Amino acid sequence: MDQKGYRRGSFQSATSDEDMLEIPGTSVDFSMADDDPPLDREMGGFSSYNGGGMNGTSSMMDFLEEPLPGVGTYEDFNTIDWVREKSRDRDRHREITNRSKESTWALLHSVSDAFSGWLLMLLIGLLAGSLAGLIDISAHWMTDLKEGVCLAGFWFNHEHCCWKSNTTFTDRDKCPEWKSWSQLILGHGEGAFAYILNYFMYVIWALMFSLLAVLLVKGFAPYACGSGIPEIKTILSGFIIRGYLGKWTLVIKTITLVLAVSSGLSLGKEGPLVHVACCCGNILCHLFTKYRKNEAKRREVLSAAAAAGVSVAFGAPIGGVLFSLEEVSYYFPLKTLWRSFFAALVAAFTLRSINPFGNSRLVLFYVEFHTPWHLLELVPFILLGIFGGLWGAFFIRSNIAWCRRRKTTRLGKYPVLEVFVVTAITALLAFPNEYTRMSTSELISELFNDCGILDSSKLCEYVNDFNSTKGDDLPDRAAGPGVYTAMWQLALALIMKVFITIFTFGMKVPSGLFIPSMAVGAIAGRLLGVAMEQLAFYHHDWAIFSGWCSPGADCITPGLYAMVGAAACLGGVTRMTVSLVVIMFELTGGLEYIVPLMAAAMTSKWVADAIGREGIYDAHIRLNGYPFLEAKEEFSHKTRAMDVMRPRKNDPPLTVITQDTMTVEDVEGVVTSTTYSGYPVVVSRASQRLVGFVLRRDLIISIENARKKQDGIVSTSIICFTDYCPPLPPSSPSVLKLRSILDLSPFTVTDETPMEIVVDIFRKLGLRQCLVTHNGKLLGIITKKDVLKHIAQMANQDPDSILFN
């Protein structure tokens, strides 16, 4: 991501003591990104704080009783304090519960507060399902627009256009109402010139769609590019990226996702649909105070929204919940599991009501297989798993290398040109091959399909012997010329998809990886399935077939191999396991195929993990330098807290604030001369006994409010962080009490604490910083960024890569 210039004011400087990140020189202005706003807009006036000039007094204000606007909120590119947020929510809930016993109105308020979470899930499901239906219908129509137009109504896609036609079943795609561009312009669709004209129109439409998408993204919402899942994982871990889940991002991502998918680029809409659903969740959070004012509660909602996104992407509500749990969520309590399930259910129901594909299914490639699989088929299924793992590892390494080149060279400065070139190459290579010309979802649908008597696809052009047909099941048959032609075309399509996807994923357009990965695996699986089928047909007397595959029987289902291959490749790229198997099972509706899917998914994960431990989303998180502490990795190095804490040897001493001896001017001097996000408060500089921890932002806001609204607060006023301030001479100015903004229970460890315990504390409690003590005296501080840098250093990586790029 190369968006830049996100600072809103001078106190949002870079930090050297907290994971507050400095984004070097940039041009994109995100002042419009009010989508994930500071929790109270009144704090906007503090962004110009420079340590002085904050004079003016008015009425007295009790800083211990009344919370200040903006206190407890977070700056952009900062990490939330999970412990503080959960504590605040418990206090809020306790207060509501206590009040509910006092009056009927308070009881109703308590009930509505408890019900608000479920209402929010309902709204998210409805909105996510509706947007997914709109995206599906629009993308289907615009994809067909590249090849022709419907005379009965230009808004009909090819399939809907031919529904009312009187053509036979085998000619259902050649109805008179649908005209290709050559038929419309030349009056006929045959001949070399008509082919060239259709070719030209296909490329022109593809370029128009992709260029419009990249220009909209670049001009209105730079955050709308890519998949969105790496950033959502980072946000759910507690990082704040303002505007990433906002109104502009939602609008532009929805529009450009349709354009990008319709352009024929090797990308899918599934990953971006998770981003769209999370945008819906974030925007709807602002309707409810409980979620608007608490960042931890909001992240529970975003976890449920991610489940709803996968639910509508694959028509897999249970798979969506498991995907959110396994792949994206950092904190997933049981309550969130139930609400995720409800949101996914509502989203799937909404999409089913819209019925975007006209077949009462939630996805284009829903299939049902009837032939059972045999134990010996586990061997080719495991081979597909090995292929999926190898492909996943190859893709991740190649794509990350290309994306790193894009970031570090001049290539990244020309996103529009990059999209133009990749789209032109994709369209020029795709049109001659019917399996790359069709949309990737249609390709997967055809590859998953189990050939029936009426199928007219080349993949189903077998030599028929109807005398041996038993019921609805067709026996294994000899492949006809159409099947052999299809095999060559699929082999070429496989080579093209493998390489073009590397350059497509990560461009400045919405781009998902699920569908292209599934397409690669489905092609490989179908090729292997047909090979196995023909082997069984011609050599049914071999030992491996003789026990279960008699002549005239329907032994091998090539569509099943395609499905297993799709799962294997998707697993190799994303390293999903449980959620992947459930998603694929929900796509097919066949319980009996869970074992082949599990075998392929686990094999692909093992093979891919043996080559490289990271999935594609984790690799992109590391590439972008997001401060994401991976919960799955174990820290096994024998270092101690004193090896990681700051200050180090020969560093200046730790900046601290004393509890009752520093003046307003002294504290302002500390704030302006440093860029830290918070300061330890000690009894005195001599004793270094720890009292608590105060955040820089809260300090700035409180001092400015006091200067404006509390009588007698001047530069020489003493700041007191205790209940009882020391006695002062009568002529002294008023004391500024700031105990209410002091965290009296900051997490501390001793200097001898092993770093594996410190890392576990940071992971499981979501800490921003941890103070280091020795015999009760403050020694130093460890921040989340320090932990990430240390982990990178121990893994022989560049520790300075932990920076938001």
C-alpha cells in the first residue's frame, strides 16, 4: 500500500517508544476519512497543540469526576489497549445493570443495550447480503457485455436473455435475442473478420473496465485496492487504520470490484467481499453507542462481519464463521461465535432471497455428486494436495517478490499503467481459449460439473454407449475428440492462470485470490480426473481397478477431482484447513467427500509449510510492515526482558513524569521534546518507584481543557496524579489534578522475565506496552513494536521492516 500523508495534526508524530508509525512524505489527503472517526469529534481542536499558547480560563471543572471529550481515544496508525477497552466495557455494563433496578426506563435501556448486538448483526447481514447480490448480478452482466448484448433488454446477461427463447436445449446459448458484437455491427458472426472484431471488442471492454476501476481507486479511495484480508487481520489484532473500513472505501470497493471482476483479470471477488462486509459492520457500529465508543467491542463486530462476508462469497455460512475464527480474528469469544453465526445466516438468507444466479443457489459453481469414491483414490487426491502445496509456496514467493519490486522501484509510481498492461496481456491471451475467455466462476462451475446425458460441453464429448446406461448414472466412457481438445485448452489455461495471477494479485484494483487459486487447482484436478477415468476405462483389469471398477460402471468422477484440486490449491496459498474443508463441503452438499477434501487440504498445508511457513495474507502483512503479532508462531529463543527493553546501554535515561512535583510547563516541555505515545509516572526521579502510566494524547487533551475551562491553571501550576496533593503556599496557582487519566495498573515484568513469557503476554492480552522493573524500581519499557523487532531479529530478518509502508 503506498498511501501516504495520513497525519492530521502535529501531535500525531512518529513514535520511538510506541507503535505509532511515521509515514514518510506523501500526497493522499485522508481528511475525508471520517469513516472510523476519533470517538468524539470535539477533540479535533487539539490537533494543533505545540506545547504553548493554551491560555484562557473559565468556570471550574472537576477533572476527577467528568470525562473529557477525546480522552481514551487513539491516534491513527496506533494500537488499541485491549485491557483498558475491556475494562471500560465492564464498567459500563456494571453501571447499566445497577441502574436497571432503579426504574422501568433504566430496565428498558438495559434490555435494549443487550439486544443491540443482535440487531447490529441483523443489519450487517442484510446489508452485506444485498451488496453481494448486487455485485454478483452486475459482474455477471458486465462480463457478458464483453462478448455481446441482449436485444430484448441490454440489462440482461447472456443466460437471462435466452430464458424465454424457443431454442433447443443444446442450442440454448445461441438464442436469436442475444447478439455478439460482430452480429450487431457486421450482421453476421462467421468468418475471420467477425472473429477479429469480437476479439477487439473483448479487449477494449476489458481495458475500459480495468482502467475505470484503477482510476476510481486512485482518485477516491486508495484503501479500496487489493484483497483487504491482510489489513482486516491487522485491524482485528488492534491496529487502527482510519478510513480503511469507511464510507468512501465501501462505495468505491463495491463499484470497482464489479469492474475488476468483469474485466477478465485473474482475480476473484471473495476476499474483497470480506472487506465490503467489514466496511458495513464498521459503518453500522456508529448507530450504537456501545460499539461506537469502544474499539474492542467494535472488533468483535468486525469478526462477525468477516464471517458474513465469506458466507455470501461462497454461500457457506458455517464455513464463514470458521474462516473468521481460523484465519482473520485475533480475539474471538463465545459470544462473538454466536453472533457471527447469526450474521452469516442473515447474509446467506438475504443473498438467497435475491437469487442472483437464477438457480436458487448462492454460488455459481454449486454441484452435487452421486458416485461414491474408493479408498484407492486417496492416492491421486494426495497427489493433488502435493501439487496444491507446491503451487501455493511458489505463488507466495513469486507474488511477494513481485510486490516488493513494485514497492521498491519506479513501477509502484505507475499503478494505472501496470493495470493497463496486465489487463491487455490477460485479454489478448484469454480470448482465443474458451476456458480463459469465460469468467473464472463459470470455468470452475464447468470443471466441477459431473457430465450428464444432456451436457453439450467439450468436456463431456465422450463416445456414448447408451446400452450400458443404468439409471441416471453414465458409465465411464472413452473420451471423444472434444475431450482431448478440452484437455489441451485446459493445459494452456493452467499455464496462463499460474503465471498471470502472480502479477495480478496486489495491483491497485480490488483483487481476491480465492477464485484464481481454486481455478488453478480445479484445472489440474480435472486433468488428473479425466486421466484416471480413461485409465480405468481402458485398463479396468489392472490390479488397482479390478476390485472396484468393473466394465460399464461409473467409477471415476472427474468433477470430484477438480473440487479436491481446488481445495488443495486454495489451502496451499492461504494455509486454511478446517474452514476450507467446510466451505468446500457446503459448496457441494456432499458429506461423503469430506475425507478426500481433508486429505488434500492437510497434504497441501504440510507441503507448503515445509517450503515456507507463511500463508499469503501473513506474507503481505510482513511485506507491508504491519504491527501484527502472529498468535500461531512460537517464540523459542532464550532472551530476557532486559535484552529488549529500552533504554538500552548508552541510551539517554527513560523519560518519566513525577506524580506531584512537575508543573504544567515542565510536562508540556516533556511532551514537545519527545515523540513517545505515553509516559511512566513515578514517585520521584530519585526513587523511580512506579505509580502508573499516562498516555500522551490524554495528557495533551487534559492540559488544554484545563487551561480553557479551569480557573487558575497557568504554566506554573503543579500537576498532581495522586488523590492527595502536597500542601502549597497560599499564593501558589491552582493544582491540576489528573489522576483520572492515569492508568494505575500498568502491566509490569521484571528484568529477568524470559521473553517467551513477555511475547505470550503481548499476544494473549493485546498489550501496547509493558514496563520493566527491578526490585520495584522502574528500569525501562517494552512496546509491541519492540517485541516485533526482536522477533524479526531472532528470525534473521530486518528489524526495521516493522514499519507501516
